[in-house]
Amino acid sequence: MNPSTAFARVLVDELVRGGVTDAVLAPGSRSAPLALVLAAAERDGRLRLHVRIDERTAAFLALGLAKGSGRPVPVVTTSGTATAHLHAAVLEADASGVPLLALTADRPPELRATGANQTIEQAGLYGAAVRWAADVGVPEAGREEEQNRYWRSLAAKALTIASGTLSADPGPVHLNLALREPLMPDDEPAELTGPWAGRPGNAPWTAAQPSPGFAATAHRLPPRTLVIAGDGPLHAAPGLDETFPWPVVAEPSSGCWGGPGALRGGVLLLGVVDWLAAHRPEHVLVIGRPTLSRPVSALLADPAVTVETVSAFPRWADAGRSSTRVSRVFAGFDDAGADAGWVRAWRSSADRVGAAVDAALDGAPALTAARLARDVVAALPAGALLVLGSSTPVRDVDRLAVPRADVTVLANRGVAGIDGTVSTAVGAALVHGGPAFALMGDLTFLHDLTGLLLGEGEPRPALTVVVPDNDGGGIFAQLEPGQDRHAADYRRVFGTPHGRDLVTVAESLGWPATRVSTPAELQAVLGLGGPQVVVVGTDQRAEAELAGRLRQAAAAALG
């Protein structure tokens, strides 16, 4: 075998031995050795290969596959600007703790800094956003056994670091792969034998053993303790059993949403100033990384409240710089001292607000984006996956939907960008093993249209993408006060109207699509299963007015 082919075969073999089941490829000439070996591995049934023409789409597809499965997923690119298009997904993987492997093919050192075609400085390209990076030495002839050990141990180390097996801190890893020509394979044996052999029994070269962890020392939480659960990897979410006494305000992608103690629309309670003044917690226990609501941020910064953080990872969120204690495990809290009357007040208040919200949503004259968030969640079959766009939809679900323990909810809340959401949803759907749904705004949808482009032979996900279409970005009107002073420019520079028929757009990319306008139509089309795109026309002004009515309804329900 020529050196580049040998390297590709050994690397892919070791990745499969280490547990990789899916890989994503964005084609190019410099990555040809890896591309052909990955295709052969798929033919042999060793992994599933996904091919995309857009590197950013490929990276977010890999992110979704890794996020949905919890396993490391490599994304392979050619050299040059192709590698830069992975950066957004790498940043999201870093902040969300997702085991993403960025495998970037590169020119050998003698072609760097010479003006050679498609050559940039790729080593260290992603900076501190990766848990580990290696500029892998160029494969050479005549050093087979030495290189086999090097390549296999390198792959094993990359998988161990990305998975967080030893560090409890999963995240992205970057391997920059310098390859010399010839890049196309010559005749090679069917099996990797002799100097290219791996461990016997298809075992990985290096198997990492996770540390046993440690037990928490039990300590008593104050009687009026509120739990705030933010976004985090689902496998790291603490298990709250039915005896857990304190109220929980959980974001949809926290892994605690719908669990014991979780309140519907808890952020609405926090937003009613007079009610909160009478029911303020004395202690807040933070799980994960809360990012969605200003009332939560204000509570965590309140000097009258003590804050404690539970984090499964060595890096923890502390947005208010207010944590007085941090621990890695959730067990060990003495719940004997909970203030039962205070807890009942939180639960009954959440029920009253939920009823008021339902009345306001049902009384709206059209199928609004806010009602859509509630109704989509309610209509999902048990065991479904729901991927939420990082804009208005995730906030509407957080405030308005009835939490469900039988639905898995994912969102790219690490850096909360709207880029790559379609691709993330496709990737997560492909490993979910059941019906999958995504709810995202029209700009989020348009931002990642290539995520809908499935090439010949690519698996089609059982995914229904629901898009509230208000012809632009409406979230800015909700987040920033004072836009009326800038009305002349607001629509263009914030609203960014697109003026496109999204049904036609989706159909042009090969997805069945339909437009609905009533709750009954929505219910019927959601039952059809994917792949499909469902577009719901909404109005920005009507949405803003409804948001005001919902706040008023919550305040009125609380007296």
C-alpha cells in the first residue's frame, strides 16, 4: 500500500474499533484516501457514511449524530477553506460538551507557505475550542510497525479525549492529517495484517477506563430551594426521583424537563415581580447551563439568594458569578427540610399560570408561533425526538408548552447560534430510532438549507421540520426595548424579510412540504411522519401583541 492509503486504512480501522458507528464526509481531493476507505468500511457494514457537499452542513450533521447518540463522530474535509467551515460546529461542540472529531486533510509541510493550491495554516486552526489538537506527521514508506503504533494510539487518544472518559469533559478534537501523493490507492490486501494489524479480537489499541468518581457528602438544602436546570448533555442530567421535593424550573434541553418537580412555564412565575417578591427562594441549585430567560439570570444575580451549582464536568456555568459551592454529583442532598407550603404555592401558581396561558393561546384568532410551540409538543408521539431552533421556538416551548418526560429534546444552546440547525436535526434524527421533529424559525430554516440536500444513496431521516414563517426575524422585537425609535430601519436590518415561499423552497430540495393554517390541519400533518416540512404562516405584529397578552395573563393569574 502507498503510505497515504495505509494511514487512512489504519486510522479508520482504529476509529471503528474505538466505537465509531457514523462518519461524515465533505468530498475533496486531498482527503481522497480517507473518503475511499470510509466508503469501503460502509460496504463492509462496519460504519455508516454520510456525504454532504457543504462542509458547514457536514459538521453540524456530525454534531447532531454525536449529540443524539453520545458517541464520537468524525467529520472529514479536504484542505483549505473547507476546514474553516467546521469552526462553528466545533465551537458549539466545545460549549455543549459534544464528542466531535474534526479530521482535516492537509498538504505536507513542504507545500505549506508556498502558495500551493488550497493551502492555509490548518494546524491549531480551532484554537482553544478543542480539547486536543494534533498535527499528524506525514505517512512515509519503510516505517510500518512504528507508524502503525503511532496512528492507532493517536486514534484511541482522540476518541478517549473527545468522549471525556478520563476527564469527564467531552468535546471536540482536531486531527490535522498531512498527506502526500499518491492519494489514490493501489492494490492492497483485504485485511490489515502483519505490520498494520490491530489488537487481537478487534479490540481498540488503547482502552480507557473511566474513573470511579466520588461520593458527595450529604448536606441539607435550605427549606425554600428552587432548582434551575439549564441546557446540558442528556447523559449527564441528574436523575430526579418522585420523592424530590423542591420545584424545578427546567429548560427544554436540560434533560430534567418533564421530570419530577418540573413546573410548566416556571420562567413566567419568575417574571411577575410582585409574586416573586412574596415567594422568592432563599437558595437556588443550578444544574447545567441556563441561557434562555432574563428572569432566571436576574434571580441568579440577586444578592438575597444563595446559589449552588451541580456540574458533571470540571467546567461549570456561573453566569451571575454568584455560586458559593460547586459539586460534580447530584446525590447527597438531605430533603427533610423542604418548606411544604412554599413548594405547594409554586406548584399551584404554575398550574394557574398554565391555565391562563392556554386560554390566551386558544383565544388567539390565528395559529400563532406561540400556540404552535405548545401544540407541537402536545401532539408528539411518545418516544419522539424534538430539536428546537435557538431563537423564538426554544423560548416559546420553555414558557408555554406542557413539559413531557416521554420526549427527548435537543437544542444547540452551547453558543446558541441558528446556523446548522437543520443539519443538527437530521443527524440527531438518523440515530434516534423513532419519529423525530424539529421546530425552528424561518430564518433559521433558510440559514441551513443545504441541510435538506440529501444526495443519492444518503439515508432519509424520519424527520418533520415545522417552520413558523413570519417573513423574517421576530425575536429582536422581544429581546431589545426601544425598537419603535428605529422603526424606519428595523424591518430591514433586524427583521430581514425574505419574501420566499418556504414550501416551494423545501420541495426544490426534495422534501415533501405543506402549508397549514389551523390547529386541526397541524394535528393531521404531524401524524404523517417524515421526512417532510410543515410551514405555518404567522405575523410578527400579532406575535408581539400576543406576547404582551401572555405576560398580562400570567400576572393576572397570580393576583
